[in-house]
Amino acid sequence: MKILVVSLLRVGDVLMSAGVLRDLRAKHPHAQIDILVNSQCASIAPLLSSVDRVIEFDRNGLQKGLGEAAVPFFESYEKLSGLLDQIEGESYDLAINLTQNRLSGWLMGLIEARERKGLVMDNDGRGVFGSSWFRYMNQQIDLESGEVFHYNDIYRFALGLETVHDRASALMETSRGSTEASTILKAQGIAPTAKLICIQALSSDAKKDWGLDRFAKMIASLSARHPQAHVAILAAPFEQERLRPLLSALSDFPVFMAVTSFEGSYSLLKRSSLLITLDTSTKHLAAAAGTKVVEICVGSSDPYRTGADAHGAVIIRSRESCAPCVHSSPCHRDHHACAKRIPVEAVASIASEVFEGRVFQLKTIAEEYEREIEVLRVDRRSLGFWAAPSVTETISEASVAHWIDLVCRKIWLQGSRQAHETVGSEMMRLTSFFKVLYPTTADYEWKHLIEDFERRGMEIEGRVNGFKAGIRYLHGSFEDARKMQDFVKGLMTFRDKMRGAPLYASFRRSLDLVIEDDISPAFTRFRHIVETVGEIENRTKIHLRILRAIGSQMEGAVSAEPL
């Protein structure tokens, strides 16, 4: 079997999905797995142990050729044609697109493969996804950050990898990287057994930076608490000059700059006790290396979609109302408000406790700084997908509804056949997760909460039956503008009632799309209404099934491993 993976984003995105490549290899141990990446990602190729061949896509060269008059017009066309000839000569059985943009979609449309998954642009410019999960990935761009699945989970579920439990590292240490790390430590006189903390103080986007002055104060505080630890400020060669002021400000502490390649960084992280980082590719290296991670999220950093994919990783989020912001837009504020809101001492205290393995103290610190920050802790094991509950989370309608709705959405996206086979195990996971997350909640509180959710679910079932009757009536007359408008008014009233029902609030987006669509042809709008009512009906059934299972299992449920 031959498999081609298309990943035409940045280095960090390719490194983030290394665990998916590992699980793909575990599912197809004898397959030839190739990956197509942008040329600037070639430096990480030696780390990708699950891949047989890395194919480079010269995106910058192609764009330059199309945009500069001095470059022959057909040069870019010839480069692209040669790349496609190379790919098609392999006769791939499966092509997988991990990139949700038009360029990758058009490329997938030109690649010949027996089966294709992920965005594929057809001859009419329409997107075809090959999986409900990849379609959902395209839709979740507009969803609120906390309502979504991590990209790695979407990839795994779309490719049927959720049952793969290969614990092998997602990346491979190279001899060159090991030598580079050893040389750096030897030059600093650091013994192999010494405690090492790594810092990634710069990101690829100024909006995601916390500020070198804050890093300097945080490192000084951390070093004062742990004088036996050495601190390495990680730097790519082009970052050295920008980081020299940080090093100068810490001249009284055991801090040094480690200028490394990706291979060297990975080896250095494998020897480290902790990484404190921004939203960077380095956090994905640390996650694969098994290093403890404290991630600082500011600007457009979105932990729920691309956070460190490592069980136990700690994420510090600013409570500034505008964060996370849009990735492609500059900061609209006259100062970097989200970064300024994260206190230096809060980060130093959290990092210190994680370094010492005292994660039970995180709640106390988070409560002290609860007006400025939210502290999340990644749980990769309890629910079968990436989750990051707040360390100060308390039981409420909204919090319980959030987790139930994510599990419901997972079951629904899997499809009816898989859902029927997995719903029992999903219920056991969720029940155990709740017992750990809300350990002091009494049985009568659960009973009241579940009964209230169930009552509202049954009300929605009744409304859906009414909508189905209305659809039958509308079926032969959907081009009648008055009748269509009357039906839409009913949907609007239903949507307004959803605002007070946390468990069913996620229905609002689907309703918004059909209610506000006044430009599509009547038949198209009618078809979307039928699909939306069907989605609400099916998801409500799953919600009710979950609620009834939780109600019967909550008492005496076996607790999961502590978060």
C-alpha cells in the first residue's frame, strides 16, 4: 500500500501532526508513507521516523515565479507539472490532505489516487472532503475556541486512528541532533544529570510574544527558586541578536543561549525537565520528547485547536476579552493587552510547581490570579480525545454541557454504525471523567442537573417533530416565499429559546446558517433546512442517550486516572 500525506503549512503544523503520522504507521505498518511539505519544512525531515520519504513543494518559488516579471511565465507551471508527474508515478492508494486551504485542495484534485481524504477541489471549484470529520474541520473555523476539537483528533478520527495506542515517540532523535545537544551542554560545563529548563521566548508572530522583559523577570524569579537548575534560552541562528538583551539581563543567573537546529533542539529537550514556551513549533518538539510543557497563550494562540498535544501539559491563557484574535490580522489595540495581563509571578509560580511535580498546587495559584489568567491542564487519556479543563473548574450547567456536547458531537460525526458500537465505552469514559473533575458533587446535584437537561431535550424532540411536519407541508411549495418565511420564523423562535439551554446552545450555529440565508435558491435553502433539522434530531437523540446513561452510571462510577 502507498500513502501520500499532504501538509502544506508551517513547520509547527507538520511537527504537531507527527503523532498522527505515527498512528498512521501503526495502522499500516508495511505501507510506504510519503509526505508532501513546503520546502522550508525540509529541515525537520530527519525527525519524521514514521515517514519513508519527504517530498518538497517549492511554494515560495512557485509564487515568486508567478509574481515577478523577470521569471519566465511558464517556469512555475513546469515546476508544478514536474512535481505532479513525480507524485502520479507512485500510483498512491490513499492521499490524505491535512491542509485546509485552496492550494492544497487544488493539488489534491490533480493527484491521482484510489482514495482521497481531506479537502479536494473538484473541476467546478467545490470542496469535497471525503469524511464528515474533515468537513467539520472546515466548519469549526467559525466556532468559538472552546467548542472545537484539537486538529490532531480530527485527523485521527477522520482516518480511523482513534483505537491506535502506540506509545512510541512521534519523532526520532538523530545522531546529529544528539551530538549537537551534547556539545552545547559540554561547552557550558553542564553534567548529563543536571536539571535543565528550556525557554522559547520568541514566536513567529509578534502577536503571540509575551515580551522579553517579562521573560527576563520570570526567569530570574524561577532561577532564584531553583538555583540548582540551568536555564537554556533556545534560539534559531536568525534569533540570536534579538535574544542578546534577554541574556544580558540575566547575567547573574545560570542562563545561557542554545543556538540549535530542530534536530538539536529535540535532543536538548529530551534531556530537559521543563519547557516554558509560547505558541511555537518548539512546544510540539517537547510534546514528542516527553518533556513537561508550560505554554503561554497570547494573541492568536488557540490552545483548543493547536495546543501542546501532551498529557499533563499546562497552558496559561490571558483573560483579555479579545484573545484569541484572528490569526491573519494585526493587533487592533494600541498596546499588547493580552500579554500585559499575564503576571510574571504567576508564570514563575506555575512553572516552579510543574518543574517540581507539584501540580496539585496549580489550583491555588490559578485562584490567586483568576482575574488575569486561566490555567488549563491537558488531559489526553480520559475522554479519548484532547481535553484541557481549567484547574479551577467547578460544576455548572455550562461546564457539564460543554463536555457532554463534545462527546455527543464525536459520536454523531462518527456515523450511526460506529456510534452504535462505541457509545457504551464513551459513556463510561465521560462518567469517570466527571467523577474526577467534580469529585465533591453530591449524587442529588447530579440527579437534578441531568433531569433538567433531559427535560429540555425532550422539549426539543417535540419541537423537531413539529418542524418535520412543517417540512412535509413545505415540500411541495418551498418556492412560496410567504410559506418559507413562516417556517423560518418558527426556526428563529426555536433558536431564541436555545440561548437559555447550555447543552443545546451549539445548535444555534446550524440554525443561523439557514435562518440568515436569504440569497440561496429556494430549493437549496429548503435542502439545508432539512439537513439542519435532521442534525438537531440526531444529536438530540444522542444527548438524551448520554444523559440517561450518565444518570444510571454516576453513582459508583470508577474514577479515571487523576488529571
